[in-house]
Amino acid sequence: MIYVNQSLLRIELDTETDLTGVDAMKILYEKPDGTTGEWTVTLASGTKLLYNVQAGDIDQAGTWKFQAYVDINGSIGYGRIVREKISQSINV
């Protein structure tokens, strides 16, 4: 379970594609209110994008959408959209 304002969290998306030579990589997101944005990520194990959530990143309860984005030599690729329910904690 993930909660609003949680920052001790890592988001990991597996592209299932070798990302050797990647020029740019991001995790795109859409918040429950429709606001969109992106996070700069690091590459792990050749196919996975990792993002360490920062304070204030997860700021809305509801269903969030996450999607991998990569640019390899000018070719753009997107991963499947992952939906994650974010809950409100008791003390907020």
C-alpha cells in the first residue's frame, strides 16, 4: 500500500527491453486530478527504470498512472501504463 506524502519509496518500471545506449529516460505520471508530469530516473539491470520518490511527489489520493519513456538514438519508446492506488493515511 502506498500513501499520500510517502517518500520512503522507490518506483520501478521494467521495460523488458535492453536500454543500452539510451539517450533519455523518464517516468511519466498522471495524478488523479489529471495533472501530468515526469521524473528523471536511473537505469538498473539494463531494463528497469528507477525513481526514488521525494517529499511532496505523491500528493494526492486516488489512482495514479505511471509510464516508462525512453529515447534511444532518436527513437521514442513507451512502456505499458501502470495504475497504482494511493491512499490517504490516518494522520493527514
